[in-house]
Amino acid sequence: MPQSTAFEKAATLIDAANREDPNQETVDGKPCPKELLYSQRMSDMLQRYAPDADEAMQLAVRAQHIERWKSPRDAYPAGRKGYLHWRKDLYKFHAETAAGLLAQAGCSEETIDRVRQAVSKRGLKSNPDTQLLEDVIGLVFIEHYMEDFAARHPDYDEAKWLDIIRKTWKKMSPRANEFALSGNIRLPEPLIPLIQKAVSSR
């Protein structure tokens, strides 16, 4: 289906913003801005998981981490209270940054509002857009980031990992849970036994 001019402009603006990320990841031997890579992985997963998703959701998924490096975790106090404060502000920052770029591209108010609602994580389990975004987030984390996260936390024992996996599964819909276990994504091989244990004993 042909994509609208406003969609194309918005996608270009989101990519241009994320291309400014000073943090780099190496993929196939080449450096790539971290959040640009993340947005590409999110868009790829949406295409695999929900290929009929409309333009609003394609933009929400693409803008999920828009300019995240501008709101670093270490700008907030350590501990859970500081973490929760950071996350709350981060959701608002992403949502408003995305909304501004969509308005600049000429997107409709309806599209802007849907993207703002989803990216700010409003109505998880009740807003289909927010839930779809959360499904894609979970699937991308499992396929691309869970193994690296494990490598950075060698102190986590089995109980901690079972808790992390179950929390990830709980945020996702039953459809996404099934998608993850049906050979549609690459599971992190070292963690497969823990994933199987976590989801079978919930």
C-alpha cells in the first residue's frame, strides 16, 4: 500500500534525529548510531509481527527511543525511586519529541495523538496501540538485547532471571508470547532453558 507524503516526511525526520546519536553499536563490522539501529530493529519486528499495522503504529514503533541519549539515566538519582522518575520523564520526552516531528511533517492530529498515547505508554492492556508497541518492544528485547543484558549482569542468579523473563512476558500479549515461542524470532541460545522454565511455570 502506498505510504502518504506526511508519513514519509515523518519517518525521515525520526531517522535523521536518531542518526545524531553519539553512541555507536557495531553491526556486521560497521558502526551505527545506537538509537537508529534500535528504530530499524523495531520497524523490522513490526513488519514481521504485524505486517498490516497502519502508519500511526509504524511511526510509533520507529519513534519509541527517539533521541534517548538526551535523557540519560545518570542524570537522575540512583535507586528505584530515581529510576521510576527517569522512566516517567522519558516516556513524556519521547512522546512529545515524536509529536513535534510528526506535526512538522504534516501528519494528522489523529495520527499525532495516537503516536503520543502509545509512546507515552498510556493504557497498556487497554489501548491496542500501546499494547502493540509493547509487544514489539518485548520481541526486540528478546531477539537483540536480552543476551547482551545477561552478559552485563553476571551476578544475576536463576531466580532473578526467571523474574525478568516473566515480567517481560507479562507485558506482552498472549499473541506476542506465542509469536516469540513459535520460531518467529531468534531466542538468545544461552537463555533458552531459562525462558522455557519461566514461561512453563508461571
